[in-house]
Amino acid sequence: MAIHPCIERDRDYIVSLRRHFHSHPELSMKEYHTARRVEKELNAVGIPTRRVGETGVLGTIQGKKGPGKKIVLRADTDALPIQDEKNVPYASQCPGVMHACGHDAHTAALLGAARALKRLENTFAGEIALVFQPGEEYGAGAVLFVRDGALGGAERSFGIHMQSDLPVGQVAMNPGAENASVDHFTIRVFGKSAHVSTPELGADALYAAAQIVTALQGIVGRLKNPTDPALIGVGVLRSGEGYNIVAREAVIEGTLRCFSEATRAMINSKIADTARSVAALYNTSAQVENESFTRALINDAGVYAETVSVVERVVGQGNLVPKALSLGGDDMAEIIAAVPGVYAFVGSGGAAVPGSRLAHHTPGFDIDENCLPIAASLYVEFALAQLRA
């Protein structure tokens, strides 16, 4: 393993930052303390910053060897509404909020990389845009940087994510799809109340909603190519005022995940058509709302080819492994769609840290902090490979 010397020098600094962010987590789009701390750390080494939205931070490093490429290095900063159950000194101090996905580590690693790259600014040409984006968990942050123009003129992008089911020392990355698109749909079914003994006098929104939930599964099962992965998941079915009353309203909430924009458009259309048609069959009506969180994350094959040697320089040959397709989403997808790039998943599981092997988004989640110098080195080596070329 070849940790960059500047990162090795700052190992304790990076670990301390990660523990600070872990102790002070903030929910999506409310990362005010995190943004201030990011600005403080960047400004302390002479990196200018500005806000993007209320809690996004953009830092800029200009290489001193003249004009050149502009690249983007990205980290996400938000936490989750989960109670931290770990008994460690750096456990969350915010009840009901914790970093259960590793975004504290991403932020600390990019700050460490930024400090190193600032020291090395005399050795490269071009510009580095340091993107500390809020709101990844709800797909609200990356688009702020795209719409702001902060990524304008950039030619390459790179991000990292912790991966608890990979051991420290391995990195997973694909020359193509890694994460699915994420859409959130809400279906409101409207009927008419009546006594359950006279259902013909009412219109049962609950029954219609139950039939809609069942019918939705036929879309992915029968209306698309089975080799094209897609998932419709329903997590909420809420209805009813009493055990003996025909329900007058029902609410269904669910999500669509897929990897193809054509499939995504087709299924979203079919969800709406199915809801309205099934509702009408039972003399009810349906209103459908759709919220897009992010498109599918698909690495640029050319940038992947450029980055293989970068990853192997840090973790050694044989430790870059394929990334299993995930139906979880990540709005790094929006940045890669705007600026060709790749997303690397950094092994964060270690035998000495039990929580580091738990699934993401769980109350005991942790990382083996030996992954932090690896993550920071990947940022540094990617930037140098692009800007010294």
C-alpha cells in the first residue's frame, strides 16, 4: 500500500476530523456546523471558499504551473435520522442523528487531500474544485453545484464512498453502472365512506390501494426486459378511520430503482397509468406525484481506464475489484453526468472495529479508520495524475 507522503504526515489530523464530524452529525440540508468547519479548515491553509446553497461549500485550488484542466473532487457531508448505539468516545452527541453511511469519513478524507494538494500546488497546472455537498441522502445536494455553475469547464470528476463489506485495502469500481436511479412516488386514492355492511354505498379507497400495490409488481415482472434490473418497492400504505368504516382515502408511498433512463421513464409512466386504472375499476380515483432524487450512477469508461493505475498505485495490483451493482442511489451520479468521472468504493471493514462490518444505515455503523489515508490518497493521486499529465 502506498499512502501519499503528505497524507501520511496528516494521518492524525484526518482521523481527528472524522471523529469530530462523527460526533456532530447534521441532517440533509441542515449541515451548518459542518459547512463552517469545512470552510475553517480550507481557509486555514489558504484555500478560498464560497457557499453553494446554504450548506454546500466549494473550495478552489489553482495550480501554480499555469493554466490547465479543471477537475472536481467531491465529498458528501450529511448524516441520517438514526440513533447512534456505539459505545465509543466519538459517538454522536446529537440524539437521533448519526453518520451511519460514512459521509464524515468522506469529508475528512477530502479535507486531508485538500491540505496536501495545497502544499503541492507548485507541481501542477490547472484548477481543482473541491465540492463538499450537502443532502446526498435525499438527492438534493449535487444538483445545487450543477445548477450553480460551480462545475463549469471541468473535464474530470472523482468521488469516494466507504464500503463496509470490503476490507480495508481494497477498492471497488466499475467501468460503467454502479448505483441505480432513485424516484419516490406518492399515490393518493380517493373514495367514499360508508358502513362496511353496505360497501356498495361507498367506494373503498383501502381496497383499491391494496390492489394497486399488488398490480405495481406486474410492471417490473412483465413489462420490461428481465435482464434490465429494476425494482418497485412500496414502503407505506396508510388508510382507514375505523374497523367498520369503508375507507375514503389511502396513501401509498414507494420507490423506483433502475439503471436505464428509458426503463425509468417507461416504468414511471406505467406506475401512474396502473394507479389510475385500478382506482377507476373500484369507483375511486388516484392522484400520482413523483419526486426524482437522482439518476443512475454510471462511471465514464474512459475515465475509469485512466483511474485504474491511480487506484493500483495506492492499494496495489489485485486490490481493485469489481463493484456489485447496487439498487441504492447516490447523487454523485448528477456530477458524473455533468462532468465525466468515476466513483470509487473504499473498503472500510476491519476485524478490530466490529461496527465497521455492519451494513450502512444501521445504528452501530462505524469504519476502520485505516481506510482514511487510503481515501485521502486516492483523491490526491487522482488529481495529480490528471493535472500533471
